[in-house]
Amino acid sequence: MSNSNPNATGLLPFRERFGWSIGDLGQNLIIQTISTYLLFFYTNVYGLPAADAATMFLVVRMIDAINDPIVGTFVDGHNTRWGKYRGYLLITTIPLAIMATLCFIVPNFGSVGKLVYAYVTYVGMSLLYTTVNIPYGSLNAAMTRNNSELISMNSMRMFLAQIGGILVTFGIPVFVKLYSGGYYSGVKAQRGWFLTMLSYAVLAAVILLFTFSQSVEHIHMDTTQSANIKVRDLFRQLKLNHPLQILAGFFIVTFGLMSVTGAVGAYYMTYNANDPDLMKWYNLIGLLPIFIVLPLQPKISKKFGTQALMQTSLLVSIIGSVMMFLSPATNIALTFIGHALQNSGILFAETYEWALVPQTITYGEWKTGRRENGIVNAIVGFFFKFGMALGGIIPGYVLSAFGFAAGQTQTAHSLLGIKILATIVPIILTVLAMIVFYFYRLTNEKVEQLNREIEARKQAN
């Protein structure tokens, strides 16, 4: 790895930091819509049984298990004319936007044909998302190796990503109802979901193309190293990189946790609270607190350290889940307060863990002598998407097991299943996340030391 620019170890211009950071807002407009609303769309608009939709989510993640390593190693082993990573934002963004929109079309096929169409479009969207997400996630570590700068960039990235989250969680129900003439579910809602996803996909594409135009790669892998990148290097990196192993497990649990709480909100407000119009407010209240603390994330991290920051945020989430469990969903005030605590704790942990990915890249470079951004992000990408699949797998199967039937009055048993999804399942996953992260041992000080040793080796050679 060679540094072609002083910015490789120093501060970046604001336009580069902002240009890269806003890319996650663009990604969120697509992937968070898929994560939060696709299951609800499949069961209540498209007409798939909950168990069939859950099985599809599982199959897609199994395909990702094959696709992510291939994309990660291909990206690290090849260059585009616009750079190693940023060029993919130009090449694959528009196909991703098109395929995401196709996911929200209800074709006039029979039940088998509709299921096949759902598989084709969802698999296609997931494959294309990988070709955008892995290069995007790899790009910041190719812009600078300065740990403080990377944490600051990640904080800006996540602040903007949460704006995207608000546009999705609050805005999607608003636009669906506007475009459909007042419906969230059923045949009359089909037009609303399609036009809403089309609007969001176009905006996402514009933002990601802006990220392409503003980001600059200051760190470049030696061509001899690039030529030797193989898929097996992914397994080598995962085997030797202990912090990456812990972070990968943590990504599974936290994104599973986030996806479950996101997916169940539409059901919890529609059936347990008996007011589907509260859906957008329920989703919004879960995001607002993060805007207060997210700008303080770099300072909090520096003062209290990674472990304290992460464990405290997860504990706050548990307190919120317990409050929701002890309160009936019809008690809107307590439900919203509990969800605000639950979701803000999850989001604070989820946003900060992305700042740790460049740390594991640095550790891997210190350990192996190779800065394999794409491979590390392929590993992380697979595990976080596997966690996101839990947002479809767990709710889908639990809803089916408790007798959920879309478009009908729910039984007390099915309402209990929805409440368990909204409260007990998140508690279990949050405790598991706390246990997993306890074993993450990289600190900010340790990463700076590793960077100094890496630079010393380069100078010695």
C-alpha cells in the first residue's frame, strides 16, 4: 500500500468528507425501505403468506453468502477507470435503483408466478446492492488512515443516514397513502407503494452519484498485491483478524435486532395499537433521540472508550423494551417513550459499529501487510445482511406461528405474537449483542499505535 497524497494520514477537505458521508443517506433510502416495509408489503399488499416471505428472506441471504465474497475480492483485485472503489458507485447505482423499484410492483400473475417474480426481483436487488455497498463501505479507508478523521466521518455519515431513516420510516407511509388515495394495504395501495419506491430510488441514485463525484482515493494498493487477491483471502483475513471476527458476530445480532424492531412496527401500530396512522409517528419517535447524541459520538468515544459507549447504549435499549412490554400498545405515551429508548439505543450502537470497521482494516494490515478494504467490507457486508434477513425471517415465522392473517381481525394469540416481536425478541437479541461485544478489544489508542507501526514498516522498507 502506498500513500499518494498527504491527506492519506491527515485531514480531508470538507467536500470529500461530506461527499462520502451523504452516500449512506442514499443507500438508506433503498435498503431501509426494503428492511422496514418489504415484509409488510409482501403480506398485506402483494399477497404472500408470511411463512413464504420469511423463507424468501432466508434464501436471499444464502445467495448473499456466495455473492459477497466474490464481489469483495473482485473489487480489491481490480481497478475501474475512476479508482478501485468509487467507480462502482457510477456503474451500478442506476441498476440498483431500477431493481429496487421493481420489488414493489405487483404483477398480474398466478400465485406461483407472483412468488417467482418476488424471488427474482428481491434477489436481483440484493445482488446489486452488494456491488454498491461493499465499494462504498471500502471507500473511506481508501481516503484516509487517520483514526480520528475516520470516526468523525462516520459520525457525519450516520447523522446523514438517520436523516435518510426519517425519510423512510416517517415518509414512506405518508407518500404511500398520498399516492394511493388513502390506503396502506390491499389492492388499492399497490399504486402508492410503486410510486413511492420509484421516487425514493431516483433520489437515492442522485445522491450516490454525487458521492462518486466528490470522493477521492488517497491510499492505493500496490498493483502486485491487487493481482494476487483471491476469494480464499477472505477466509484468511477472517481467520487472522480477531477483532473482525467479534465485529462480524456483533453485526449479525445488531442488524437482526434493528431489522426486527423496524419490521414489526407496522404490525404493532396497525393491530395492537389499532391505529395504522400512528405507524409513521411510531417510526419517527424511534429516530429523533439519535440526532441529539450522534453529533457527540466522537467526543463520547474519546472520553469513555468503545466498550463503555457500546454497552451503555445497548442497556438503554433494554430499558425501553421492558417499558414497552409492561405497557399496553394502546397507551401511546408510554409506548412511544419506550420505543424511543429502545430504538435510540439500538441506533447508537449500530451507527458506532461502522466506525470500527476501518479499525479492523488497520488491524488486518498490521497483521498481514495488506490493506484489504473490499475483503473486510465483504465480510462485514455478508454478516450485516444476514442480520437484516432476521428482520424478515424471525417476524415472518413468528407471525405465522401465532396465526397472523393479513386483512383480518387478529386473535388475542396473534396479537401476543406481535407484542413478543416488539419487546421480548429485542431484549433477547440486545443481551446477546452485549455479550458478543464484550470480547472486542481494540481501542482508539491501540489503533493509533498500529498505524504508527505500519508507517514505520513502510519507512524501513
